[in-house]
Amino acid sequence: MLRGMTSPKKISIYLPDDVREVLDGVDNASAYVAESIRMRRRHEATRNVLRDAGYLVTDAGVERMRQRVYALDALNAQAIEAGDE
């Protein structure tokens, strides 16, 4: 067992159909759920660090920044395709 891991525990939960359909399409639903929860915890920790540093982090602000990053990624991809690295 890896450091920091405890024995797995089986639980039963109820999920909405759209979430269940996602899990139906993966090989290891337990691993998928565990990684999703860990990712959520990392996001929450990052928001807390930013908030503690005095930044106001909102869902709308995160979405605006995500769109800016996507736009920059698209421009970067176009520059690479054009050979303008």
C-alpha cells in the first residue's frame, strides 16, 4: 500500500443518471471517483491559498480566466502551425 493510503472501504451512494452514465463508461469507477474527489480538494486548497493571500476568487472569474487561457492556447497552436514558434 502506498504511503498515506488506508484500506479501502466499500460504500453505497445514490447518483443522478448523468453522473452514473459517466461512471458506467470508465474501467474503474472507484479510482475515477477517488481522483475526482482529490482533484476537487486540490482546487479548494488552491482557492483557499489565493483567498488567504487577499485574492477574490469567484466562479465567474475562474471561467473568465479559463476562456482567456483557451484563447491563448488557440493562438499558440496557430502560431506553431504557421511555423512562427
